[in-house]
Amino acid sequence: MDILNRSLAPIPPEAWSFIDEEARELLSLKLTGRKVVDFVGPKGIDFGVVNTGRLAAMKNKKPEGVNYFKRVVLPLIEIKVPFKMNRAEIEALVRGAVDIETDSLMKAASNFAEAENMAIFNGLEEANINGIIESSSQSTLEIEENKNKFLSAIAKGIKNMNDEGVDGPYNLLLGQKMYSLVYELDDQGYPLLNKLQNLIEGEILSVPTLDDKGLLLSDRGGDFELIVGQDASIGYSQHKDEEIEFFILETFTFRCNTPEAAVILK
């Protein structure tokens, strides 16, 4: 059985191509978390757990002399975001219209991206996912609204990681408030953005999910893993009267392998 049910949808192939491309363009912009971690997969919809190699003791002591242990695993979670499109819009697309109404699709894609980003950065307790912020073992660095002190704090964060044996290059992820600072000019009229890029040798990304925080992450590889079963895909649910209901689906989990490879900025 195809879990996406695409063959059952009352729309032609060109409509599927349009919907997929519209979603892909937005997700490529908003799925910030997966740009700065290792992407492992996709391993398929039937891939359910990730082995951590750990054991947890069980309380059962019978029969006497037998010790019980269970494997510690990370279960993949499944996220599903529904959206609807008007049948008349699909028909207009087939007839050659280019101004198709896609607000519902765009909203669903934005919510989907926020969910994945939040799991990566903030974690998801019910799914045993510890996000990067919770996992970091580095000291949190306070960032003042001062260009020179901002630059000094980033340099200190890099030194702290170097002291723990974590090499670069590094990526800088900033909530909206911090991100606005990087476009200011120093006293000589030189953009802070350019100085930061020279310092970290990686990317500087705006991540609204981080709110008033920021993250300095090593980009050497192997430190953070987004493990995906079914990658982000669009499927068909049902249709009624003039509306067709779709969904965006993904299964994944996330783990932080190196707590020293992330510095929280606040």
C-alpha cells in the first residue's frame, strides 16, 4: 500500500508536479535545521527506530539469578500536516493558469518546517528527542546589543569549542533580534556580517524558531544527526464537493552525538 495515496487523487500529473514544486521551494528556505546537521536517510516508511547501542536495566528479577535489560532506542516520530485546495484552482492550472491560490499549501509547509526545526533545536520530550539547545555542554554566552561585544562573544565561543577539540568551520544561527544586528556597520563602515563570516568560515542563518537565542555550531560533520525514514512528501487524503484534502508527511528522529559542538547565545 502506498501511504501517500497519490494514485487515488482526482488530479492529473501536472497538478502533482506543481504542488510538489511549490512546497519544495518553500521548504528549501525554511527547513533551516537540516542545513546545519547531518542528514541520514531517507531509510523508508517502515524504518521505525534507531539503535543507540545502550542498555537499560529492568526491574524484573524472576527467575532468581536472571538480569533483564532492554535496548535503548530512539523511535521515529511521524508528523502530518493537512491542507486543502479548491478543485476549481486545480482545473484552472490544467487549463494554463499561473496565478493559482496556494495559501493553504504555503501555511502547511511553514508549519511543517517549524515542527522539524523545533525538534532539532528544542527537542521533543515525548519522542525522547533532546534538541541541540538542551544537549549543549558548553557555557551559554551572553550577547549584548553591541557590535564589538557580539564579535568578541562569537570568538570566545569558537575558542571554547577549540579547547574541547571541536574544529570548524562553524555555522551561526540567530533568532530575529540577533540577526538584525549582523547587518549593522562598525565605526569604519564595515559590515559586521562580513567580519562574522570571516571568523566562522561558515553560514549565518536566520532562524525565527530560536526567538531571542542563537547557536554557534561546528560544521565538521558527525556531531548532529537528523535521521529520516520517509522524507517530506505530499499525499492525498480525500475530496468532498469542491475541496481536495492533502497532507505533508515525514518520519524522523534527531540525536546530538557531540554536546561540545554547540554553543548557545543568549
